[in-house]
Amino acid sequence: MANSPPLEPELLKSKFLGCMLGLAVGDALGAPFEGAWFPAPDQVKAVAAKSHLLRYTDDAHMAIGLAESLIACKDLNGWHLAEVFTKNFEQEPWRGYGPGPPRIFKKIRAGMSWDKAALDIYPGGSYGNGAAMRVAPVGLFYFKDFKKLVAAARDQSIITHAHLLGQEGAVLLALTVALVTGGSPAPASRDIIGQLRQYALEEVYLQKLKCMEALLETKDAGEIASQLGNGIEAFNSVPAAICCALRHPGSFEDAVLEAVSLGGDADTIACMAGAIAGARLGSEAIPGQWLKKLENKAYFEELAVKLLEAVI
Ligand code: RVK
Ligand code: MG
Ligand code: MG
């Protein structure tokens, strides 16, 4: 992004807000459909319309922790972030965390090092999507410096998701957020896929990024789930989320509804798609009827503004 002209401050603010609010809205819209079988977009809209509160889950809760730590440390600090994740979990353990992280937080609380605890749970570490679902604030914070972004996306993964497949999902998601944040206009979807292919190291991601180009045009959203996956593993959800966001570069609503409609790990896929779509289109693109019902909306806005202040 070094050669791009600087963005207008108001536009950048809207993009930071759009990303933080977008990930929370996506998570909350998808949460009632976690594990569902291809819910129709109209059904997703109807459930949201009937809800008094759009409540987010572990995905956005952990993105809050990441933003809090980046703001406090002005960088990615593994010790500090592990403490923030642990404290936030202890305060709100009911947010629907995946199986691994609560066990890791217990080990960290008992004194285990931030970069060792995760290896005690799954052999080689977890390749669940928990590191990618929360990583969007890294994409915002380091949107001007991809070398630092990649290192930070990996370091924040290592706390809970040390497996290279878990780390790479986080890297690809953070890069996509950075690419759509830094460009005005944001690069075309095919160019973004091309850039991601240059950073991908693992075969499963390279192969899915290749499939994604053809899926940009498909009329059958079910093809996305069947070719890219819709599961809890990072490699079965990060490519699908990126694909939904890139297929709808002009509509936050279409990107997020399509992400939920894949079913499976719907809150997480919609959280990641919402982060990308919100960063690309800005907060004005998020439907007001969803935003006004979002739980803790003001806190997501506060974090977005503080993240921006830390990078300009
Ligand atoms: C409940 C074998 C492995 C593995 C490995 C599988 C929330 C396991 C959010 C594990 C997200 C699952 C989700 C999830 C995030 C991972 N060998 N199997 N090396 N690594 N798995 O426990 O934070 O919804 O089946 O790290 O990634 O909304 O249970 O959790 O949907 O992936 O949880 O990995 O979960 P974990 P997470
Ligand atoms: Mg969740
Ligand atoms: Mg989930």
C-alpha cells in the first residue's frame, strides 16, 4: 500500500468503524444459525427483524480483546494479549467459546507462557477458525505495513491456534481487511485474490484461492460451501468468508446474508465477511435497523476510533 495516496481521514474513520461494527453485526446475525442447513437470506433477515437485541458471540468478544490490547500496547504484545483474552473470557465465559480456548486460558492463568499453552491442547496446535474470526483489528492496525501485519496475525494466533493452518487463516483474513481498508477504491476482487495467493503458503489455501476466482461469478451460493467449506476449521471457513465478501463488493447486506446462508459455522463466516465488507464500504453501508440493535455498539465504535488514532 506504500504507493497509494493517503485516504481522507473521514473515509478512513468510516472504514475502521465499518470493520469493527461489521464483524459484530455479522457474528450476531449468524449466531442463531450456527449449525443450520443453508438458511435462506430472507429467513436470516426475519430473525434479525424480530430480535430486540443483536447479541454477539466469542468471535466479536475476542476481536474486542485484540483491539483493546493493540490500543494499550501500540503493537502486538503476546503476553499482554494473552492476559486480555483470559480476563475477558473470565468475565463473560457464556459467549459461546470453542472447545480449546477456555482450556488454554486456564493454563495461562496457572502461569503457562502465552506461546506454549496452546500446544498443550491439540498436537501441533489448533487449526480451528478461532484465530481468524478475531483478527480483523490486526488488519486495521497494520494496514500500511504487510510485513508487520503478517507477523502480528501469526503471533496473535499462537496464543490459542498454533497450528500453521490456523495461523494462515488469520493471515489471509487480516490481509484481506488491510487490502480493502487501504485502497480507495479498494482493489478489484480478482486482484485481491491474486495478492492473497502470493502470501499463502499452505496447499489447502492455495487450492481454495484458485477455486475462488470461478466462484466470484456463480449464481449458486451452495457451490461456495461445497467447494470452500463452511466448517469450524480455519481452512473450511476463512476462504468461504473472503469469497462471500468479494462476491458482493458493493453491498454489506448481500455479503453478510450470503455468509450466514452457507450455514455450518454461520456466525464465524458472517463475522469475517462482515469485517471485510464493513472495512471496504464503511459504516454507512451497514443497514441501520441492524446497527441500532447491536449489543455494545458504542464500545465497538470507541475501539474503532482508538485503533485509528493509534495508527495515524
Ligand atoms: C462454538 C484435530 C482439531 C485440531 C487438531 C478441531 C465458536 C476440533 C466460534 C476443535 C467458532 C475445533 C469456533 C475448533 C471457534 C482444531 N486436530 N482437530 N490439531 N485443531 N481441531 O477448539 O476457537 O463456536 O474439532 O481451537 O477455533 O463461533 O474442537 O476452537 O465457530 O477444530 O467456536 O478448534 O473455535 P478450537 P476455536
Ligand atoms: Mg461464535
Ligand atoms: Mg462460530
